[in-house]
Amino acid sequence: MATIDDAFGIAGPGVAMEGLVVLGTPGPALLSVADRPDDLLVVGAGTRGWFRRALRPSTARYCLAHASCAVLAVPPSPLQDELTTVHWRNTWRMPVDLRQLAD
């Protein structure tokens, strides 16, 4: 529950939540828990290249295709590419122009 507290703070998410750990293949494991029609399953729908798709199928697509409850697929943040670029530049000790981040 500490992770949920870290994510939402003291006020909480504003809806009833329950922390649960399930072992297994991601798609089937998520659907085994979100198995009632009134459940809401929220999954990340990150961008993936052809190489990653070939190695591992998308959990979000699996859940969208097989769920018996509502599924909300959340796209990645628009800032993710910029943060990845900044991290890469920091790793290689390349200067970062802060004016580019302000746009």
C-alpha cells in the first residue's frame, strides 16, 4: 500500500482501491482479478517498436480483447520521449539545452 500512498498522496485516489499481488503471465493474471462486469481495469498502453512486439505480446491488447469488464488503456505521457532523451544525454554527459525543454 506504500506504493499507492506514494502515487496518490494522503488524499488517496478518490475511489475505493485495494492493493493485490498476483503471480503469473501479465494478461491472464490481470484478468483473473478483474473478472466482474463492474470492475475497471486500467493498463498502460505504451509505444512499442516492432522488435518488442515480436518478443513479447502486448498486455494491454490482450486485456482489451479478452476482458469481461471495462478496460481503460492509458497512453504514455507526451513528456516520456523528452525525459528519455534527457536521461540518454546525461548518461553520455552531453549538454542539455534547457530552452528546448521549456517548449
